[in-house]
Amino acid sequence: MNKTVNINLAGIFFHIDEDAYQKLQRYLEAIKRSFTDSQGRSEIISDIEARIAELFNERVKHDKQVISSKEVDEVISIMGQPEDYLVDDEIFEDEPVAEKRTKSSKKLYRDTSNSYIAGVAAGLGHYLGIDAIWVRLIWILLTLGSGGTFILIYLLFWILVPEAVTTAEKLTMQGEVVNISNIEKKIKKGFEDVSDTVKNVDYEKYGNKVKSTSKSFFDTIGDIIMFFLKLFAKFIGILLVIFGALSIFALLISLLSLGSSSFFHPWWMDYPDALNTTGLPIWLGSLLVFFTFGIPCFFILYLGLKILINNLKSIGNIAKFTLLGVWLISLIGLITIGIKQATDHALESVVSKKEKLIYNTNDTLRIKMTTNTKFKRHINRGGDFKIVYNDNDEKVILSNDIRLTIRSTKDSVANIQIDKESKGQNYLVAKDRAEKILYNYSLQNNELLLDSYLLTDYANKFREQEVEVILYLPEGSYVNLNKNTRSFLNYYNSSNNLISSNEASYTVKILNDAIECIDCPEILEEDYDDEGYIDLNINDDNGSVKINSEGVKIKSDEVDIQIGSEGVKAKSEDVHVDINENGINISSETH
């Protein structure tokens, strides 16, 4: 049973058995004796001990592991024996002494000795093997091109990439083998000369690898494949860093804009508030969104940096578990809010009100959509809803989700039915919201004026409120719909929808579940072309629309589209598309 000794090597504690300790002690004493007369002896010894501690630390898998003679021998083989690396000052000034090299790889550090800010660009220059000035220039261009996003990436490099402080770290930063000889050279010759020497040695080393006769052909192929795999991995790392940084930047801007706006409440915040039926503060919802999506984006960014930087500092288990906890809380909170928001739109309710329209049914009923001049600029059939102020300067929600339907009735009196619809978490809530919808119409002589919009109080929030106006007109009566009703009508005719948008602006006679157009343009035989199509006179400088009993043909300068019983056919200069019961066939022509 061997005794164990606790030692402090370069500020790091290790458990080492007695035999290994004696071997290590003899080795360090031999090193100290070999540098008795050397300039900078104490600094050389300190850096050698730091390097040995680093090598031990790489081999220790847990805190209780004891270092044995095996680990000490491995470290000595890497560092070399003192007598193998004695450097005579006169010889060193003329020619470098040939040394036994071991394989080494560069690690990314910040080079603060050649820095303007934090040494990030200088460190990347060493890592990539290019001059730092080019890295700085590329960084400036990327910062300008990304709108400042690379400033955030620079700050992350500053925080996460360690600074090269010790001589061993400075040698590793440049890809030089960290052993006794190189540590001594570094201290004696200075940083700049060693940098040049390392570059020359690197070129010679990789040149010798290619020319080496001892290396097999398959080893060379393997190295080439590994090189491209590593290059691909670095490319993936760059993509992850850019994606993560841009995502975090966008989420941060959204958080700051929405979060701060919740307190200052600019006019456009009325719209998120109108959609927010949960009552949750917008700033709190923004914070939950930021953490829910921002934390995964941060780990994507961190993964990309891990791929790019071999010796990247770990953020630590405490930070990882803290972020995980915040993410889980945010995710659960966001899901809960989403369920609550969806529940508020789960059920719908319709409130109907039917009234008689008293007018002279022997005359033509004219129907027209109207609007308040105060809301005229807000009426847009392509829009959803607007936040406006009514005549009493009260904030209200305006929507143009209005539908107009014409049906026949055998009664001698016309009727108008207003169906108001809204959604809510249950039937009673939805019904209450529907009843609070404001919609008006008026009948003046034989002209029916219908509002082209609906209103509801801002406190009711937007719950997809809509109104359907259903007119029951006596059979045998006449009606003329103004052209401005076209977008409020359905696009097709049926027994429950007698008049479509095609009949708007024409006078029609109401029949039993049908209509007869009185002044619609008569289709003559000469209106048909050679292929049996009727030109709908929707021509412009770019094309035309034609129709017959078999389908529709749309022709323009760029594409011809034919829709009929056999399917859809589209043809352009280069591409033909045929959609029918057999599937989709796409063919192209090259010229």
C-alpha cells in the first residue's frame, strides 16, 4: 500500500502517491539545476510548473484521483529531460539546436499583448494563421454589414475566451509545443521572435509530413479527409454562432421595444393590447418569450463557439442548471398563457335580430354600403381590425368583417336579419361579446344604407367579431346593389345566396330561390371566340379573362391558365403545369 501526498503545483492541488511524488520532485530539481545560471530562471521554473500542472489536470478525471508514476512518466515524456534541452546562448544566436518535436495543436486565447481592446482579433489571427490587422478589418466589415450584431459576438468572445497569461498559454496560442526548451526560448527571445519561429517551424513540420516517406498513402488520405471534416465542422460552428447571435439580438430588440412600450404605451401598443385577452402584462409576456426562445438560442451560440474554440471556458453547472430552470418556468408560463389565449377563442355565439323593411316593393330596392367620414380612411376590406375613436372620442375597435346575403321569401314584406358573431371561452361570454357589437343600417325611401363596418368597445378586445346581413326579399320584387357592395357579397350563387358579386351594379328580379338579371349584358353569338369562350371584358394591357360552359381561360404576356372540368393547365415560356385527377405533372423547356 503506497502513501499519498497532497501537493500544490502552480496553485492547483493534486493527490499523488509517494513514488510518483519522489520522481516528480527529482525531475523538478533537475530542471532547477539546469537553469541555475539562466536569465529569468524563476519565471522559467514557474511556467514549467504551470505546464506540468495543466498536463496533470488533463489526466485527472475526478477530484479524488491519485496521480501515479504512469502519469508522471507521460508528463516527463512530453516536457522532455533537462539535459536534452540545454540551450547555449552562443549557439542559439547562430543556429537553432535541432529538437525532438511532439504533435501540438493551437488553442484560442485572447492576445492582450497585441491588442487594441481585448485582444480578440489578435488571438483569432494566431489561431487562423493570418495577420491580426486582416482579422480586425474583416470584423469591422461584418459589424457594419450586420447592423452591429458582431459587436455582441465580440463581447461574447471577450467574456468566454481566456486571456493568454502564462508562457505556456502564449506558446499554445501559436501552436508551439509547450516543453522546457520552448518555454526557455520564449522567455529569452521574447514574444515576437518566438512567434516568427513558431510559424517557420509549423511550415517545416507540415511540409515534412507531406514529404515523409514513412507515412503511408492511406494515412495521407485519412488526414485529408479529417481536414475537410474539421473544416466542415468549423463552418457549421460559424453558422451556429451567426444564427444564435442574430436570434438573441432580434429577441433582445423585441423585448426592449415591447417591454418598454408597455410603460410608455405608444399608439401602436393598442393593437397588442386588443389581441391580449388574458390580461397578462405585455412586458411579462415579452420576457417569457425572450427566455423561452432566447435560452435555446444562447446554447446554440455556445455550441457554435465550442466547435470553433477548443479551450472555451465552461459557463459552469450552476449557470447551466439556472438557465434550464428559467427556461422551464418560462416555457410552462408561455404554454399556460397560450392555452388561456386559445380558450378565449374556443367557442362562438351568434346573436340574431330580425326586423321588417317597409318600402314600396313595386319599386326597385337600392342597396348601398356607407361609412362614417370619420372612419373612411380606416375602411379596408383587406385589413383585419383598426383601433379608432368614435364621435364621443372613445377608443373603439373597428372591423370590416361584414357579409351580405340575399334570399327570397314568399311574404309580401321584406325582412332584414342582423347576425352578430363573436368568440369566447364559453357560450355565455361569447354571447355577451356578440351583443355588444354595434352595427347600424337605415332605410330612406327605397334605398337601404348598410354600414360597411362594425364597432365594439375597446374593453371587449378583438375576438373575431363579425356581422352577417341577411335580406329576405319578396318574390317578384326588384333589387339593385351598388357596385360598392361587390366585396361584401359571396362569389357564387345558391338557393341561400341568390346574388353574387357578379350581379353587383345590375338590377335583378327575385324569383323562387333564383334571380333574373334585368339589365345584365346580353351574350350574343359573336361574343364567342373560335374556341367557344366569352370575353369578360376584363382586358388590360397585360392580358384578358374569358369564360365558357367548360371553364375559364386567363391569358397574359407571361402565362396562360386554363381551368375546366379536366383540371388546371398553366403554361409559360419555360414551364408547363398540368393538374388533373392523375396528379401533378410539371415539365420544362430549355431554349
